Amino acid sequence: MEVNKQDILMVGVGGQGTILASDILGEAALAMGLDVKKTDTLGMAQRGGSVTSHLRIGKKVWSPLISPGEADVLLAFEKLEAARWVNYIKPDGLVIINKLAIPPLSISLGTQKYPNDQEIIDSFRQRTSRIHLVDGTKQAGLLGDIRTLNIFMLGFLSHFLSIHFDPAIWKQAITKQLPAKILDINIRAFEKGREVASSVNL
Amino acid sequence: MKTVRKLLSGNEAIAQGAYHAGILVATAYPGTPSTEILENLARYKDIYAEWSTNEKVAMEVGLGASYAGVRTLVSMKHVGLNVAADPFMAAATTGIHGGLVVISADDPGIHSSQGEQDNRHFAKLARVPMLEPADSQEAYDFIQVAFDLSEKFDTPVLFRITTRVAHSKSVVELDDEKVRQGRTKRFHHNVEKYVMLPTHARMRVPQMHKRMVDLTDYAETTPLNQVIEGNDRIGIVSSGVGYEYAREVFSDATFLKLGMTYPLPPKMLQQFAGKVKKLFVVEELDPFLEENIKMLGIQVEGKKHLPRFGELNKSAVHHAAVQIGTTSHSSKTSEVQPLKDLPGRPPLLCPGCPHAGAFFVLSTIGQRSKILDASGKSEKESKLIITGDIGCYTLATYPPLRAMDTAACMGASIGQAIGLEKAGVSSDIVAVIGDSTFMHSGITGIVDAVYNDAKITVVILDNGTTAMTGHQDHPGSGISAQGCATNKVSIEGIVRGAGVSDVQVVNAFDIKSVRSAIRSALDNKVLSVVIVRGKCAVANKGRKNPRQVDLEKCNDCGVCLMIGCPSIQKKDGKLHIDAMTCMGDECTVCEQLCPKKAIVPSAGKVSR
């Protein structure tokens, strides 16, 4: 099988499940027999900081870090976090952003301004036109628990990956990473994500 | 034998490998990026794992276990080895009995540390061998070799990793059913080896030198060091994660990949240098390999083209490749920039953090808020100087609290406060230190303050855990590293026992009590200790009745925003408390502080 390299950057705010989502994708790639490297930067252990996860999949992967201009995909769980990584996306790379703003304290204190959607989209347009905002938080809420956001977004992303993963592999990877009592709702979130993605052209 | 493929972090792989190598004792003090090594080892019920009081004790316990003949792993972050340097040097001198491996987890780029240092120098300083894995597979494989080396050459082995190796996950093939070798536990009396009187130590030193000569021979032939054949136009010498970046950038070069970075193999290096047209070293931080290779009389370049500080990355190595002419500058991808002035998301104290109230109180004393400029500087001396320490609470340095003036290293707050007072500053001085940090190295400071009659106030923020590194237990928590109930060391008992008479213990979430305790401590011109006690928000599972803002009463004074609680936000010009993150009844700090009584319990319960 000819394997495409996939460099996937996942970003969010502490508590959104960014690292868990990339862990699941990493496990799925491992189960496919691929080489995987994954590195997370989460700073200190407090809640609410910026979280970034670099995930690299391919036949052989050396560097654990994705380099600027080389990310095939950016999956962002929050808009401001997405906006920080414009320079990392490769030309014509795929950008998927959850339509959610979590304002940092400086916004509440009125000392800084949160960028609007158009500004964020325009900044990505320098590199790519494949940008999509999806209301994952709303979809997760409809499923019954907004904490399924990360798995919904992962399901959404899975539709666009250039490596084809067998559905059974996804299920196995999700099962491995999640406690049994929240498994069902998360499997549904994953499937919902795929379903919503299937009507999106990117 | 059952070979399995797993996706493991470097730290997980080290723990797994050390377990397979047959260790019976593991010690550590938590510190990013090393913490997960002991956390993973603590889960094995057939070894003994402890959170030691600090790294020095961890090393001493490890040394004792090694003397008993058992394989022992001691792990710490880079600055932890500064604390442990004394017993580490002693271990290098006495040698070992059971294999002793010391992990130094360095933090290039300072992701979560107070400084950057290249601990490879410690190997040279202590005259011990050093191994450096580049990924999780090597972490798993090398740690097992490290124990063999330790026993073969009667030496502790320095096992040096960096944040990127410790925390990156990569594929590891391992034997899931590997049988651990049993060992005889026995201490052999041997005063010439174990009692470092000058007469004995003098005899050990030549043996240490002999050991390095033997290890140099070993380095020439060990499979830890490997040549990867390629184009002879350039030969790259590399180790650790730098090797991973170099392999990607110099995809067709010849490589000398060093897994053992001290001592170096002179013959191997000379041979390697002889067969390539240009020799280039790719390494992170200091020119450690480069300088040691130059000492062999070999011409080599490295740091002339690579950064000497900060975390290395592929772009920096690529830049170096362009400079030395092996790669053409291929900038097909134009530079783009993110939006200007994006608001940052600096780490903050969590919603419901027991430290927030105490820092709010401190921030309102001594006109600190009036004289500090936006960057936290002031020509004037505030009427209250706050020396700080290492932990979550160091975040109180940031706006809006800005309630910390110093933070140097573990335990320094108390000594610094004593120094400021003895130097004669006219302001009041408060040292702020957390419970785990107090146990680590605050106790000697308190003893010094008592002995030298320092008229300072020490605020001990006791949240019952080592929070910043991810909630590890410590001597004051009453739970062992392996999850068993154990003796609990009392902070107030230590303080009173040392001779402090003005000791108060207050509830962290009762702002009036916190304020009056700190006020009375400051007014009382003797050594005073205030223990501010409250459960860490992350460990606190109770979460009832999140607060909300009654907008009819709110006059937008902004006091609640000065706590720096992430739950309190301003949306569309109106104050709003995020019900999902507010700790509700467990905290109520904002409710107590609101001058208009506009913060009230919400009607509905939000459970998480």
C-alpha cells in the first residue's frame, strides 16, 4: 500500500479533549501498521491554557514536530487557537475549525480584541482556500453532552483524511481510549461527525 | 516471548524498559518533563516506588537501594539534578552495587521550568557514562542497556532525555511477557568503597579514571553508537532528538548516531571523520559533542550554524544545511504570518483555585497595584515585597494579580525573604511557598529564619498536592506514590517544632479570615507563618451551585475580574460567570469580594 504522509495539527483549549482526539487518531494509525509520532505541548497543568498536538503518520516518520508550512491538516476546537497556526498549514492544506470562541482573560479585561471569523478565514486564505467552520459544540450538545465535541470533530476530520481507515479500526481506537460508560455516546459523536462531513465539499 | 507494538511516550517507554530490566526500587520528585516515569512505575505492585521529599533524598534512597544490590531508577528534571548533585557526585565516587540509573529530563526551550541547562555536562563532571535515546524505542532499549553498563563498570549511569523525547509518543516494539531477572538483596560491608573518608575517596578517584578509560573502549564497539552509510559529501554526528531532525533534513548524508554521548569513541570518530568530506554536529543546546570532538583534534562544525539555546527543530537544522551548502534554499512556500496581536492565553490559576483568594488579598496590600507598571516593574519599592516560589502559584505573577516579585528555584522564597530583611529594606516582606515545595526545600529556610530571628511572614499555600506537575502526592498528603495510606507530615507541626510561635491556619476560601491572618502576621514584627489551606480545584470533585451575576445589582466595578478567575468573563460588555467551570459552593471567593453583592448562586444545579 502506498502511504501518504499526513501531518495533522490539533489545537484547542485545555479541557476540550484535544490530546485525547489525537491519541485516538494515533492509535488508529498504529493499528494500520503505520509509523506514528505524536507530541503535545500543553504548558503547565492548569486548566484553560492553549493545547497543541502534533501528529505525524507515514511509512517512516523522523521528527516528532510538524514544521511551519508542512501541516496537511489543522483541526481546531476553538477559533482563536486556530488563528495562531496559520503559518503551519501547507499550501492548499485543510483547515477545520470548531465555531467556538473561548475568550481569554485579556478580552474580559478589555485590553485585547478577539478576532472575528472573517479575519481568521482571511488569514488562512494566504495559504489555502480549504477552510471550513463547523458548529461542533452545537452538534455535541444535540448528542447530549458537549464533551463529545472532540470525538465529533475527529469523526468530521476522518472523512477528509487521505489515508483510508477501516471503520472497525476507528471503533477499536476509540474503545481503547475511552471509559466504557461514555463509549456509546462518543461512538455516536464520531459517526455524526462523519455524517455531517459527508455533505461538505472541501 | 510476545512482541507487541505500542504507541508510548518516552517516559512510558523508560518505565516499561526499567521494569523489564528488573528494577526493584524507583524514586523521584515530580518535575516536568520527568514526572510520568515514576507515575508509570508506581503502578507495578512488585517494585517499590516513592515520591521522595526532594531530588537529593531521591538520589540518596536510590543509592542505598543500589548498595543493597537491587536495580534502582532515580528520575528528575534537569534542575532536580542540581538539588541532587551532592549525592550524585558521591554515587559516582563510591560506585554502586545493584545497577543505578539516574534520569535527567532536560527542558530545552523552557516549556515548564525556571531555566535552561544542558545536563550532559554532569556526565563529564561526575565521570560517569551517559546514554541519550532519540525516541521511545531507544528509550525502552537503552534503559535496559544502562543497567547492564552500570553494573559492568561499577558506576551510576546518567540517562539524559529532553522534553521532546520524554513527552513524544512513538512506536515501540517490546516483549510483553519478558521475565524479570531475580536478584539477591544483600549489603556487603566494604568501608573503602562506601565510607568516603578522604583516605578512601582518594583511592576511589583513580578507579573512576580507570572506569572512564574502560568505558571509552566500550564506546568504540557498543551498538549504541552506529554509522548509517550515505553520501560521503557530509557526515553528521548527532544524538537525541536532534538526530530525528537531522535525518529529515540531511536525508542522504552519512550519519554517526551516538546513543552513548559520554565518553565518546575517539577511534570511531576519527575513522568517521576520515571518510566524509565535511563533518557536522547536530545537537540541541550547548556544543557538548562538538567541543569534545574538537578536543580529539578533529575538525568539525556545528554551533556556528545552529542555535545554542532554546529547543532545536527541523527549520533550524534546515537553515544550517543551507548555510553549509548541502541544501539549496527551497522556499517554494512563501512566508505567511498569523494575525497580528492575537490575544495570548497565558496559564491562569484554575476556577476554584485555593490560592486565588490569598493572592487577591496580597495584591491589595502595600499599594502594589498602584506602583507596578504593565510589565510588573517599578522604580519605587512597594510597601509589601512578595518573594515567590515554584508551583502553580507562580502564575500569580501575571496580571491581574501581579502578586509575586521573585521566583528563583525550589524553596528559595524563604531564604530570599530573610536576605531582603537582613539587607534592611523598609517594606514588609512575605514569602509565599506551596506545600510540596515547602516539604522539598522550604523547611531549611524556616529553620534559618527561626535561628537568625528573621522578621518576615511566610505564607504556606497548602492545597494538599503537588499540583503543577499533575497532582502527585507528597509527605503532607498522607498517600504514598503507590496509592496507599501512609503517615502524614504536618506542616504546622514542622513550623511549630522549628520554633515559630506565631502560626495561623486559615481556610483558603474564607477571604475575611485570610485577610485578617495576613494582616495580623504583617503587624506582628516577628517571624510569622500563615498556612492557607484549601483543596486543589482539580482534585475537588464537588461542584454545586455555580455563581452568576445579578446584572441589576452589578455596577461593573471590575473587582471580580481582578481575581483572575477564568470563569469570570466579560461577554458583550457584560459580566458573566461560566457555569460549566465555576466551582460554585466550593469557592465563592468572587461572591465574598463583590461590593454590590451582585454575585449569587444560580438557581439550577450544574453537575459535571
